[in-house]
Amino acid sequence: ELYGRVRALVDAFRGWGLGKGDRVAVLSENRWEWAVTDFATLAMGGVDVPLYPTLTPEQIGYMLRDSGAKVAVVSSKELYEKVVAAGDLPELEHVVVMDAGEFAGAESFAGLMAGAAARQQRDAEFDVMVKMVRPEDLATIIYTSGTTGEPKGVMLTHGNLASNLNVTTGPFGLDEKDCCISFLPLSHVTARHLDYALMCSGTKLAYCPKFDLLPAAMKAVRPTIFVAVPRV
């Protein structure tokens, strides 16, 4: 199912003229659409730019301009309005909103997923495109907090991300029988790395978009692995 959704979004991105090296910003809480956007961007050799939903419009505008993002994928009306209020964004060509509703000048994420079910079978052309992405290719730009000045975009390659997967969660012995709640912000590299590693193990992921929903989520999901919030 994930494969079909990623293929559908890649087709939309490529239809807009996006390709290797183009920046796609993700401004959202943890939810399945975050992972689809991430993998679609990486699959075509693009560079994703994860942004915290708590950022101000001014901060978002700075990071969108600095990264040169051509697409911004946002979760909600609130975050759509932050992008609208972010000032002049000369390189931003498309905004995609995950939630249902009418948003002027924006695309519907659900609409882009309309053909996903028909794309769930393996596709040779898509798989070749994915394999053309090399370890040295830029994968993501993650912005620092900016406590000593303007936030800096940290540039990580596919090789950077993959090397971490090879040496971290293996000793846990996780597999498809296990489950983890993904609640640490995916804009932070620790949460994203952990989700990648769990997917590699076949572990189920349950997305919890807000910390205050975590107790209810733990009762419903009963995770076999739990990751605490890192100290800053």
C-alpha cells in the first residue's frame, strides 16, 4: 500500500517537472502522509526539507527561501495559513494540503492519492529510478534551532542516513511482530532515523500526531518498543 502511494506522489511530482535535487518541504505532525511524502521525494532523487509545525510564518518563510523549496506539503489549514503568511516565496510552485477542505491555490493530498491502489504492483521503471539514487546524493536538509543566529540547513546524504540504519537497532531483534508509536517529531533526525530502522525490520508503526494523545495511543496500540524524548 505504501509503495502504491509513493508511486502516485512521485508521478504527481514528476508531472510538475520536479526531479533530482529539487527541494520538497514537509510541514506536518507525524502521520502516514509524512512518510509517503518523504519516500516519494527520496525515491526520485529529490531533497526533502522537514519543518517543525510550531515554527512561525516568518521562520517558515526564511527556511523555504533558503532551501529553495519548490513544493510545500502541509498537514492542515493552520499550517497552510502559515505558508500563505510567510512572505514572498519566489521558488515555491506548489502547495499540497493533507487535510480535506478548500485551500486557494493548493493541491489536495487525497486527490494526488486517487490512483495509488492501481500502482501497488512492482513497477520496473520506478524501481530503476530509485536505484539510480546514489549514497553520495543529498537526501535532506534539516534546519538547526538558530540559537546562535539564523538557522543553518544541515545537509545529509543518502549514505549518511543509511549508515546509521546499519548500526543502531539491530541488537533489539525487532521484527513484524513488534509495534512502535511514532510520536517524536519527524522533523528531528532521531525520530526519522528510528522510523526508517523499524520499517527495515518490518515493525508496525502507529503515528501519534501530538504528545497529549500519547497515553490513549499507548492503551490502544500496546507498543513493544517505546522511545523517550531526548534531552536538549
